[in-house]
Amino acid sequence: TFGFSRDDAAKFIDFYKTANILDSDPFAVLDREGVGSLMRTAIVGGRKTRPTIKLGICGEHGGDPSSVEFCHQLGLDYVSCSPYRVGIARLAAAQAALAEAETEKAKPKKVQPSTKRVAKSKPAKKSATNAPVKKRPAAKRVVRRPKRTKR
């Protein structure tokens, strides 16, 4: 990460982009090498601890098509963005899912031989005794009466 604050960066981001120091505004497009690496580490660690955890992002990045595609590649569950960017985000998410499906379809399927060993089943053990189960007497019903108050 660059350690920029949004307020301070507004003064020099345009200069950095024209001087080719930055390709894009880091507050609008995710930096895949910096922030993306941190996200990947967090996702792997979170899913290792809790496989069903729901993870996503929120903010301007949630409406940027390249950021949405990257989040799909990372396996995030959702992106959240401002209402006027929802259409763009949904389209980007659909395109990312279709692109992933196409690459999966194009991959040759590997046929792996079964390496599972089938265990020989043993006959069930018989119980030592076939004594009937003793029934316990029913519990007594306790009726609580309200306390009397002195008049």
C-alpha cells in the first residue's frame, strides 16, 4: 500500500498519473500487487480458520470493473458500492464469472486413477448381554403456588 490519505492524495494523484508514476487512482482501482496481495493473505487466513466466512469489499472499488473482476478471482462473496454503480458492478461480476467458466471449459480434464483403498469390512460385533433396559420411574410433578402476602 502507498499510505496515502484520500484528502492529501487528491493534491498530487493527477500529477502522479500524468508522470506515469501511477497507472490509475488507487482510491478507485485496486492495486493488485500491493493491496491485492494483502487481500489474498487475509482471505486465505480467514477461510483456513472459518471456511464458510462471507468476505467482500465495500466502497468505490466495488463499482470498478477491473476491481470486481479481481475480487471474483480472489473468491470474494460480494462487492458493495454506491447505488449508481450497481449496474456496472453486476455486469463486471457476470463477465468475470463467464470468463472463468470459459477458461474452466477450455482446460483439458485430467483423469486421475483412484487412489482410495477399499477397506475390508469386518462383521459387526455382538453385544455381551441382551438385558432389557430398566425404566426409571416418572418424575414427580412440582406445582409451585404463589406466595401469600400479609395484609
